[in-house]
Amino acid sequence: MWLAPPITPITPITPIIARAARTPLLPIPYCLSPIPSYLTNSLEQSWSNLGASPLNPQIAQFVYFLIPTYLCRKKMIYLLYDSSFEGFLSSVFAVFEYRYTQATIVAQHRYIPTLFGETQTIYTDEAKAKRVINKIKEISGEETVAILLRAFLSEENAIENHLLEVIRLLLQHPQQMVLENFANVSVAHIRNAAKSVGREAHRLKEFVRFEKIDNLYFAKIAPAFDVLPLVIPHFKNRFSTQQWVIFDTQRSYGFIYDLTQVTLFTPADKHFGKITQNTPDAYQELWKTYFQHINITERKNTRYQLRNMPKRYWQYLPEVN
């Protein structure tokens, strides 16, 4: 009686692929790397176990390059920008221009080199940034742009990628209320960040104190978020007849108003903002005296005071010093 020959077990291909991905002989880019010898032998052995004729060299060459080419296609690209909002928008434009599917936007000062992936420096292009802004306004209105800006100013880690994901959703679903979908992780993260920045900007308008230096009024601030650009229009309208400077000591930049326009500046002196006065300010002394007279010591409630005015603002208030 005729008996069928025993079935030869087939060597699985998955371990071969796994070893190919782990091999140190495949540096980036994968598609230009030589094929390891053990991958060649394993594939030929698996083919011979099937009882087939010897493997066609052209087919083998195609299979050998199929895996590294796939890995090459999936590598991450890091887009580095100059930390400005316009630079971020230029990076967003580059993502859609080059159709990147695996892209991460990172500020240059925060980028940590990695073993895998490529880097591409994105230079700020105001024309491209304006095109992105106009497209978002066309789809979802100016309020959406304001929310994205406030979230960007939060300076949180990986906030750029959450913003990129939301912008993608806005372009893919222009008829939907994307920013109302709090079930989406990126949307919820952006809305929370924008809310925190808006609260900080509101407090900054209340707690800024100016010191008079000759004919100039100077104020130092150190907000938790980069909210200075959001409050400058308020001070320009409120003190339009006075020359003033507001300086962020934590981020080392500020704005100066010269009765005609507001100008951004970054001082070269690291000691800028440290004011030393030999004579006390009469207005500050008068304000301290007024504050002491209206204060009722028996009704002092430190916990309630901290809840309404966090202690990190106290360093710039003359009445508590």
C-alpha cells in the first residue's frame, strides 16, 4: 500500500523577520543595508523544506529587500523648529506638503537625539504659517485659532503633536465640531492647556505692578506659562499715554511701548531687570501705608488669600514685601 511521505515542518518566516529587524547589520537607512547571511540561508532552507525547486535568485532578491524597505518607509522624522508659533505652523505646513505619516514636531532646544529616525530643520516661513492660519479660520473660525495659540503658549511637552493631530482632524472633518469631541485625547489635552493659559493671562492683567524709572514704567513678571503676548494688547490700551516695559524674567524677553508702537526685545545683559534704587519710591511708600491702614489683622485669612492670589505673584507686589 502506498504511503504518503511525511510532511516536513515548515520553518516559520516570522522569527526570520524579527531577527532581521534586530540585527546590528541593518543601520539606517535600512533600504541601503546589506542582507545578513543568516537571513539568506534561513529563507532558502524554508523554501527547500516545501519540496519546491531551488529559489529563483530574482525572487530571493525581491524578498530580501522587501523587509528592509518596509522598515525604511516607517522610520520617524523629527521636525525641528525655532520655538515660535510661526515656526510651529511652518512645521505643520511641511507635514502636509511632504505627506509625512510618521512625523514629530519638536522645538530645537528640547530635542534629544535618538538612535533611530531622521531630523529635518524647519525654517520659519511667515507666508506658509499664514496659509495654515487662514485655512483653520476658513474651516473652524478665529476662536479655534485662539484656542490653538493658547494651548501652544502652555509650553507643555509634546503639545506640538497634540496640536498637529487636532489640525489633521480639522482638515479631515471640516463639517464636524472637532474641538467639542472631548473623548479625543489630543482635543481634551489642548482644551485643558488653553484653559490654564487663559486663566494665567487673566491673573497677570490684575497682578502686574509697575515701577517708575525716570520717565519709564517698568514691570517684571514670571508667569507659569508664556502669556505675555496675550496681555500686551490690554496694557497698550490701558496705558496708551505712558511709556512702559514689561519683562519676563523667566524667559528673558519683553515688550517696550514708546507711545507709538509695541516692540519685542531680548536683552543681551543677563542682569537686565535687576533694579537697584537708593531712594525709596514715594508712591510705593504711600501705597504701603494705605494698605496697612485698611488691613484688619483680626480678620486675616491666609488660606483664602492664597486661593485668590497665588504666592508666586507676591514677589512683585509692594504691599506684601
